[in-house]
Amino acid sequence: MMGRNGSVAQRDIEFHMHPNTDLSMHASVGPHVIAGGEGIFVHDLDGRTFLEGMSGLWCTSLGFSESRLIEAASRQLAALPYTHNFAHRSSQASADLAEKLVALSPSGLNKAFFVGSGSEANETVVKIVWHYNNVLGRPGKKKIISRHWAYHGSTIVAASLSGIPSMHKLYDLPVDRILHAEAPHFYRNGGENETEEEYASRLAGELEDLIRAEGPDTIAAFFAEPIMGAGGVILPPETYFEKVQAVLRKHDILFVADEVITGFGRTGEWFGSDLYKLKPDLMSIAKGLSSAYQPIGAVLLSDSIHQVLADGSRETGYFATGFTNGGHPVACAVALETIRLYEERDVIGQVRKASRRFRGRLERLKDAFEIVGDARGVGLIGGIELVERRHPLQKFDPARKIAGSVVKAALDKGLILRELPNDVVAICPPLIITEEQIDLLFDRLEGALANVESALLAK
């Protein structure tokens, strides 16, 4: 909330927090107001400069001063500042963006439905899935399976899909018909002598057990992030998605890929689905779609699902969902220009090249610091998991907030990172970061880890 004359009210800082934020850490801390940015750096009201190691919220892929995106917004504002996508209306920018997304998306996702955010996208996916089964005469096939530690948004149904306990506790969530399977967290939960493939087989078997216990005729869809982001930067173990998709096909269950974080080059491919050879029936996108210069998201869906929706709409006269700003022409124009920049500058090729330095520096942390139990990543997304002891694995007491201490120490050194559940520190810099800037990021992170580890050893 804002105070008088546009100032930020310190007492209202909690209303600015992301839903995964531990408010107890911030109850007596004033807001950190970011005033401007240039490239991968931002500065605050006190004039301090920070390397933005989280791209804001996993989203500002092209950095904080891309003039072409500003110009694209200005041109569209001058030509047509607003129209909507209801009642057969649209804009050229919306139509052009839909055509571009369909061309880029995994094979078979040939229709686009625009929304304002990733949360709205996932909320809309659930409505589509329920609508789909109603039209097919399967009113009992409505349950959705997500995974523990998943993050799919903060609206009521999207937060229910999310598998982070703090998002459920005080909001009477999850709502009915939302189930959760185990997260594919091999580092934490793999057996002592279990290979990644054996672990993947075990999880696929447990998923099928859950489906059979509930009844396959009651399960409508399975939601998954190709890489689990806010739940801990959890990468899928080898063959996991191959085995899971086989189970879903066997029981006629739709597969939904949440690409809100992993889309548009973050993994070194256009989508995480490309990297892991996923074949989703529906896909949710946002964040990197516009490099967060405008709020926009979308649902991409297959022709077969779209046809069922169209058949159902003939009964009601329309597809009964939408948002005032869904397909907003300014947001669509900026998203189109963002994609042009990705293509013209070969940003995905740059990510692939930069990822070698990124992964090398990331993995080096395990050798340098005893408290770094695991360091994992792909493309330009990574996470370090902090532990009290590696062998046997012993987690820190959550009350000690060790990841929060590292994030604070990094901020003191001019680096913005993010604390995640289970003492994970996330790293997700803008895709335009150079190899020299990657070294700067990790030099500052190593300094923060050294300070925290020294303080722990001193106790």
C-alpha cells in the first residue's frame, strides 16, 4: 500500500510480500524500494546498486532498460490503448501474438487464450478442464493432481494446486477436488542405493496408485512445472516425465505443463517442455512472455480440446470465462516485441553458452562450502540447498532460517536472490547476463555463503 504523496507506508509492508514470503522475517523491516534499473542491475532510493539475481520474480528476462519494449508499448498506446477479447472482438496485436505463440509452442498446441498472469492462466486451465469433461458427459472426472512443493499461482484454485503448506494454512486450502502427489526431489527423497531412473519409476508407480485409489474416471488432469520453481528449483530425475506421461495416457488424464517460469529461453530451449520432451495437452505461460514489461499470460491448448469447448459453447452461446485485460493490446504488442528480440539476438543461444559458466560456478559451491548440500540448475536457473550435515543428510532447523540469512548477506554485498522453502536459495538472473557478470554474481554469493558459514562455525 502507498502512503501520502505516493510514499510507501512502512506499516503496510506485508501487503507487498509474495505469497511464499515468511512474514515473520519482515515484521519489523521497512520496504526496500527499487527506484530504477539498467541492464541486469537495479538501484534503490538510497542509491545502492544491486545485481538482480532473480530477474525480479523469475521474469525480467531482457533486463531493466530495454528501449524497444518501451517503444513498442508507446506505439500501441498511441494507436489503440485498449480493446477486449469478449463477444468476438480482438485486436491485431492479440491476433498476431496468438499466431506467433502457436508457431513456437510444442507440437499440437494450436490455440491461445489470453489472461493477465500465470495465476489467471492456471485458474483458466482448471475451468477449461472441467468444461471439457462436462461437455464430454463425464461430470465426475474433475479431480486435479498436482505435486507437493509445486507453485502454480496465488488465486484460490491456483494456490490450491500449489503444494506449499504456507499457502494453504490460513486460507482453508486446498479446495475440493485438488490432490497432491510426491515431488520428484531426488536429492531429498531418493533411496540410499536408488538410481534416478529407479526413483522415477517409484514415483510413477505411486502416482498410478493414487489414480487407482481415487478412480481413473474421477481424475481429469495432472499439473506439473517442468522444473519446480518456487518450491525449491527441483529438477526432474532421469526418465521421470517419460514414465509419468505414460501413466497419464493409460488413464485418459490430461497433462498440463506450467511453463510460467520455464518458458521463453530460461532453460536454454523455448520451453521446458522442449528440453524434457513433454507432450502437454495444455500449457500455461506468462513472465518471460513480455519480460514482465507488461502483465500478460496465456493458455495454449490442443485442437482436440478446443473443439470440445467449441461444441459445448454451441449449447450456451459462448465460452463463459475471460478477463477485462485478457489480450490487452499493449501487453500483446510488448510480448510480440519481446519474442522478436529473443529471436533477433539469439537469446536462447546466448543462454546455452552462458549456462556452461553458470553451471560451473554453481556446482563449485558444493566443494567450497560445507553447508551447500546440493547445487542444481539448468540453463540460467539454479538453486542451492543448504544443510547442516551432508552425510547422513541432516536439515537445518527451519526456525534458524539459514537460507534467509544467506539472502540477507547477499543483499549486503549487492546481490538480490530469493529464499525458498526447505532452505533453498534461488538464482535466476536476466537472460542477457554475460559470463563476466555471472562471475560477479557468484563472487558475491560466495562472499555471502562464507559469512554465514563462518558465523555458524563460530557458534
